[in-house]
Amino acid sequence: MKENIGFYVHYHGLGHKHRTEAILRHLTVPATVLTSRIDDLRWRGPTLTSVRELACDIDDVPESGLRHAEDVPSFHYAPLWTDNITRRVAQYTAWLDQQKPDVMVVDVSAEISMLTRLASIPQIVMRQHGDRSDAAHLGAYAAARSLLAPFPQHMEDEITPDWVKEKTIYLDGFCRQADGDDAVKVVPNRVVVMFGRGGSCDVHQRLREAASSMPDHEWIVLGKSDDERRDRTPANLRFAGWIAAPQRYLASADVVISSAGHNSVMELGNLRSRFIAIAEQRPFDEQLRKTVVLQREQLAIGLPAWPQTHQWPNLIKQAKQLDPRRWDQVFIDDGAKQAAAHIEQVARWSRSHRQHASGEEECRLAS
């Protein structure tokens, strides 16, 4: 009988889903995904046996309970008197009891990580950039058999504790799209601005000002439609709206401007784009710390916030001078394939130890 693997996948944005799907493509053993807010999202993976929906922990939370959400330092989020959370915990632990996975891959939740360990199931925790020195993150890392970093070691943040680094399996780059489109040629002076579903910042006026400051450049915005002030949009600025497969736009860009979300960064690196990564506000300074790493490694121009309008010409000039070949050291191998191999290795280790423990119990009862 083959190993049994479970994935807990966080429901905010699409990055966690895309990362899991990339790994699922390389697994050779059955896997189940547990997540919330499935809605109309289509999960793909040749070894994916099922997707189980958990009650969402942010739905129908009473205000009185929400005031206690951060009472416990070892949890990021633990409101009181919330039936959805009680149901969520029961659904998750019932599945663990029924299926007894050899290993759970947690991407990501400190609460699910601790619950998994309390349920006596080994786990692998996916790491992210950011300041993760809080008690909840460190507890989740300590509870894990190993940690997976979806980036190579030279993209590690200098603020990461040594013991966390020692427990980390570093991966080469991977993303939803494995290959770029070699048939697309770069259009000189084309700037493509990409927004994902995870972002919430309204930047229409900022984009108008940026495009107006560089009238000799074509600006194309993906992920946002124009607003009601269309009459003020300069001629060199176009809002293309939501594009399900933006790779051809990105490959044609002289410079790309994006948030510093992990999936976006890796897709642009995979395309060998010259790009400017602007940190959006995220818990634990996740994107801010990633921009520091990108700037340090000269992989992109990393900015802590949206720049002033007069800074754009110089920033675009700097971005054009980046050497995309630096990304070759990030994509030496397929990180998703490496992740799948490590997950299966831990699953085999877990299964052998579970069988040994069962044998010990049988001997004890026989004696």
C-alpha cells in the first residue's frame, strides 16, 4: 500500500493553491487537499484523490469573540464562541483520525500546524519570507518534521534564526507556468503592471501619474479595469482587466511592475523578466522582506512602497539594466519536483515508524 499524503492549503489569494498544484504534478502517491472556500476553483493534480472543504474560520465570527482572537501568543488567530471554528477543528481532526495520513503538508497556518501535531501526525510546514519570529510561527516550525522553503538558500533572509535554517529544505524556483513563451518578443519601452487577486490597493490615479511622467513608454495594466474617471486616463495607459493567462503580456514587456507576492515573483523570474517589485502590506512584513532579498540579490528592483511620480523614469532605467541571467541560479532544477521527492521521503519515514510502533504495541499486548 502506498503512502498517504495530505495538504492543508490556506484559502487567501491563489498563491498557496498554485504552489500545491505544482507539487502535486510530481507526486507518485495519493494526496488529499483540505482547504476552505473552494467555491468554483478547479483543483488539478494526477494523484489528487479528493479536495475536502473545511468550515472557514473567518465566517460568522461574533465581535465579542473576535476581541479575543489574539489572546494566546502561540496562536495567530483564535476567536472565542465561533461555531465555524469548532466545526472546522472537528472536521479536520475527524479526517486525520479516519485517513491517518503519513504526513501533512501545511501551507500555511500556525493553528493547523499545532493541531496536526496534537493529533500525533507528522507534518512538513511551508515557509514564507517575512519576519516570522513570533511565538506562533516558531511553534509551528518546531512542531514540523521539516520545513520547505520555496526558494533557494541564497534567497534566505538574514533575519531567519539559525535553527530554522538548519531545519529547512531549500528548493529551486518553481511556479504555475513551467516555461516561458520564446515566441514572444520584447516590445521596447513597454511597461506591464500586474496585479493579482490578493492585492487590494486602489492605484488608478498613481498609474495615471506614472504613465503621464513617461509619455514615450506604453503602460499596460493587468488585473484591474479602468475606473469611472476614464476621461483622465492618458493615451499611453491601458487597463486590460483580469487576464487568466498573462504570460504573453509579461514576456513582451521591457519592464514589469508587480507586487512582491511569492507566486508573482517566481513567475516573473521564470520568464527572466526585468521587473520592479513593490511591497504591499502583508502580515509579518512578508512582501517587504522579500523586496529586501530581491534587491540584495539583484534579481529585481525591490521597493518598500509605491514610489513618488518623479522617481519612475530612474526606476525604469535601473530595471532595464538588470541582468535576467541571475535568475538562472534560482531555476537550476524544478523546485516543485524537489518538494514532491522530499514529501514522499518523509511519508515513507513516517509509515515505517508507524508500522514499527504498531509492532511494539502488538508485542506489548502479547506479553
